[in-house]
Amino acid sequence: MVIVRLKGGLGNQMFQYAAAKRVAFEKELPLKLDLTFLEADAIHHTKRGFELNKLMINTEIATAEEVKAIRKKRWGNFFCPVRIKDRGVADFTKKIARCGAQVYLDGYWQSEQHFAPVADIIRDEFTFREPIVNDYLLSIKQRIENSASVSLHFRRGDYVNNPRANKHHGVCSMSYYQNAVNIMAHKTDNPLLFIFSDDIQWVKANFKSDHPMLFVEQSDEGLHSDFRLMSLCKHNIIANSSYSWWAAWLNDNENKTVIAPRQWYQDSRAQSRVAEMIPKEWVTI
């Protein structure tokens, strides 16, 4: 059995599931999700819920007893590790090659290299169960499909309001977005900018562009609706956020341009692994 510990928001949970799916697929083992971190009281982090339930995944939730039993095994041994922590792609590849019939994954696994062998499966499973029915969202979807649509994601929220998160992540500068739009305008004729944010009023007041823009208001469907619409845009300018990373990765336009920030973290240790995170075909600035 493979059990993966879920933590963080939608994008983080997607990375965690994708890495675990690879292990379960290659080892021909059942996969279960550990929700205990999400269900616990949040002290030093932003409280999150289980966000994968709207996607086409069919995976069981691990019981408290199953989680306790596998965590009790701790590290296993060198030849057959049980509990695998996130220490980079090379370490992950070596350890899953040696692991046995019981595996517990605990980490963020923020690289497509962790799940590349099952990328097609992940694309299929990371589709939404229900179609868009909201009239406002349908109107945005139509404009995205009928234009040279470019999504811009401004990640604020706890990156601004939580001192701990701000110190670790920081936020992308306005110059990053202006430079990204200029690059995109040279690559795309008549771009229409679709602006997404968890603080759309702040972006309206602070972001200016000579190109036509449409500020997307969040609907009752919350973060899943923004995510879906971003993934439908023909091109993407993402924030330092796993949420918009996944929206860009799931964009199926074969000629897409994705622009990502080179400075992903304020924390130097975390920043040292960003090279593994950004696909080689994406543009970083």
C-alpha cells in the first residue's frame, strides 16, 4: 500500500497525489490518502481542506489506524525504505526503486519529474467531474476560447497576510508581471489578459497594462473555478504558486507559452531546488 500525506492547498495536494500515483502505478500497489494533517488544527500554517474531491480521481482515504501503523514503521532500512521524505528528484527515484509493499510519502514533491512516467494518467485524472454551468463562468470560458487568451495569476492571501508565509514565499513584484506581459506580447498577436487573484480588488487598483484586460471575479465555486479557467487560457503567466503552476501544466495548447518567476521563494534553501520545479520549455524571468 502507498499512503501519501496531503498538506497545503489545491496545487500542493495535486503534486503530492501525482508523486504517489507514480509509486503506486510502478509498484502495482493500492493508493490511499492521509488527510490527518488537513484535519488537524492549524497553528503555524494556513488551514486547508481536502481539495481533490472535484477531480476525476478515485482513491480511498486511509483510516487513522492505517496511517498510524505505517508511520510507526518510520524509515524501514536502506534497502527497503518505508517512509520517504522529499529530498529532491534523484533521491526520490532511488528510494522508490528500492521500496517494498508499504510506502508512506511525506513531502511536497514539486516537480513534474516526480510523476513524469504517469503524466498521461495524471492529465486524465486531473479533469473536473462536473461541467461548468455558472452563466458568468461560461461567458468567461467563451471569451478565453475565442481570443489569444493569456492568464495572469496574482497570488496574495497568506503570502501577504501571514508573516511566516511571507518570509518563506514572498510575492512576485509588479515588474515581474510587466516584463512577462511585454515578453508575451512579442510572442502573441493581440493578447487578451485574463487576471486571476485571491485579492482581485487589489490587482484592479495596482496593475496597469496597455493591453486589454478582463478581471475575473471569483464565483461561488471558489478556487476551483479560477483554476479551471486559467488552464483553458492559451498562454499563462504564473505566480510563485503551485496553484497556477498546475493550471499552466494542464493547459493543453501545444503552442502555449508559459512564463514563470525565477525567484520562487524568499527562503534560500527552498529556492535552491526551483530548477527542478520549472519545466525546461517554460520561460523564466
